[in-house]
Amino acid sequence: MKMPVFMRMLTLVSLIPLSLLGLSSCDTDNEADVNEDPSQNITDIAVTGLVDTYGCTYADIAGYANLNLLPLGGGVPVIGVELETLDENDQTAPRKETTDALQVNAFSVLFENLDPATKYKYRSFVTCGGLTYYGQYRNLTTKEIVNITSTGEATDVTHSSAVVISSVQTVQIDPKENVYVGVAYSTSKSALHPDSVSKTNKQAISLQQVKGSMFSVTLSGLSDGTTYYFASFTRVGKGIGTIIEGKTSYKMSSIGEFTTEEIIHKVADAVDLGLSVKWASWNVGAESPEDYGGYYAWGETEEKSNYKWTTYKWGIGASLDITKYCTDGFYGTRDGKNSLDPEDDVAHVSWGGGWRMPTSDEIDELLDNCSRDWTFVNGVCGIRLSCYNGNSIFLPAAGSFNGADNVLVSEGGAYWSTTLNDRNTLAYCLFFGETYDEYGKDYRYKGSTVRPVTD
């Protein structure tokens, strides 16, 4: 005999745990607003529960599966909760979390990586025998991130680094949330807006690592003589840059600023060797002929601690993915450039005026018209190149960097030209050792010295 509708409803209610009838830790806003649209295939087989616990980026949602009402022979049912945002412009497919853990037909699922301060709708479901049965919709709103940091102060500012010290409020951490504090920094103020800061340079630490009420981060790899803007932030989630960035994933402090020290490059003398150009008497970054000076990847204007393809400015982590100075599409994005632009020529950027890196032809001219001697200047070994007019220059055996290691220092030298090789992963350079000198080529990512020329 068919059971009356009111009896079926009474039986169903009697099976629902008390936590699903309103006795929940979730607030009122997350318990109400039930949508009973019959077009959604709503049945009493799946019953949508309340939110047990929730935070900024997670929600633990309860549900109920009245499996005794399923038709026989449908196979093993799949139970869970479907969740999506209430934003009509969000075209993302609903997320589903399933479970096989039932407690007297009650279950719960955990959604992680949610966006803070965002409205969602959710419903339980049971899939069996090719059919899906849905419960009613309910709404929840994730919590808003509260910034617990101050702007802080920039200290120990050098030409390439700074330390930012900030204070943090003492808070009780939700064990299901990962809270980070840190500093975002940029040469542009607009980059520090919460909507864009996910793509900005950041240094962060877990709040659990903060001892006391202060934390500090070191900003490195900065450009000299440059104004930087910075802001402390609070971030809740699985980590910095490792989860889907929500539009309100960061809460920022007000913006501070600092200016790095400017490096005053001591410009060398221009030595007339009777050639088509005059050669500098020392290297970029040096202050005397025997000083090694700086080491630069080809087309870069700043030194760094590690020289490899994955740190190279004009590549995307691989030698066959060149983004600038590419004449052959086999090596990357073809732009037809085979010589450095002034803004990428470290000699011109550092010394200004008419100073620049030599071309491959000018290196060839130097070697063809000068005699060479392996010698020492103030205890530093290298070669002296002397021309017919009696003038000479000394090139120290500064070696070059491959990765973090300086290879062949005091044994040989490698000096960049501005000219790209036909094999676009290489650029021309001057090589020498105690018994040889040659016009050669080397991988662009390596850190080598530069001896400028001027007309």
C-alpha cells in the first residue's frame, strides 16, 4: 500500500540528525535561504544539511542520504555535495565533493580553496542507477580576511636589498586555515592593490613561524637608485601562489616606500689603440684595470647569484624558449634582433654617453691588430693587448659564472660582445687563457665580464 505523503515526510524528518535541523555552529546567514525550485529534481532521497564549520577558504558541509528510498538494483550510490558561487558572471562549473563515510545516513564533506567573503549555494546529491537526486539549495558566505599586519618600516636599505619589519596582532588561528603574513613590493603603487597583488613580488612566512608581535622579511634582487613601494599583507589559504587566487585573497596594510642606494659607476678612460673604436681601460663594475668588475648574463644589466637558463631574463626556463633577440623561430619568439638594444647593453646602462659593448667585428679587429702577453698587474693575472701605436689595455682573467660557480677564474677570461650568434642560444665573446686568445661564442645565460668601447 502506498504511504501517504505526510507520513513519508514524517518518516524522513525522524531520520535526520538534530544537527541538520538547526543545531549547528554556523551563523544564521549560512543556515537559511532555502530554494525549493522543483525543476532542480529535488527529492527526499538527498537532503541538504547545514554548514558545520567554515572559515575564509573552507567549509565543512553536512548532508543526509536516505538510501532506503532508492530503487532496488541501482548499484552502489555516490553521495556528496555540489557547490557553486552565486555570481551570475562566474561560468565555472559547480564543484563536487563526495564521500563514502555515512553515520546513520548522515555525512559531511570538506570544501577547500574557497574564495574569502564570497557567497555560495550548495546542495546534497545522491547518484545511483544513472540518476542524480538533489536536495534543496542552501546558501553560505565564507568569512572575510582580516588584516593583522601594520605597514612596517624599511631598514638596512642597500643598492640591491632591504629589510622590512612589521608588527602583527595576536590572534587565535583556525586550525583548518593556513595564515601567512608578508610583504608585497613593486616599483608601481597600483601593483599593491588587493586585486592585482597575487602577481606582484612577495616574501611571506607562516603566522605560526612569527615569534612575538614582530616579523621581518628581506627583499633582495632590487635595482639600485630605484623607489619601491611596499605593503604588509595577511593571506589565508594553502600558501602563497599555490592556490587559485581569489579576488579578495589578500588584505593589505597601507603603502610605504623606500629608495635603494644608487651605485655610482666609476667610468674608465678611453684608450686609443689606433682601431675603429676606443677601448675602456677597465671593466664595467670595476675601478681599476686589474679589478674583475661585474658579471652579467648576455642582455642583462644586473648581477645575480645564479646564472642558468631558469634565471635568464630573455627566456622562459628553457634554452629553446627565447623571448627576445631571436632570429630563428626554432629557438623561441622570432623578433629579428641580432644585437643588443641600448637598454639591454650593460655598458651603456652603467656608463651612459657613447659607451657600449663591442660588436663581434670589433673584438675580431682587436685580436687581429694587437700583440698579446700573459702577465700580472698588482698580482692579478690576465693578458695585455698592445697595438702598433704603443698603447695597450689589460684584461684580467676573471673567469665566468655557470650557475653559482665561477669557472676558470685566474685561468682565463670571457668578455661579451653585443652580437647574437646564428644559433640563438649563443652570443659572441672574446675568450683567452695563458696560451690562447680567440673570438668565440658562449651560452647567453652565463655570467661574464664586459669591456666597453666608445666611438
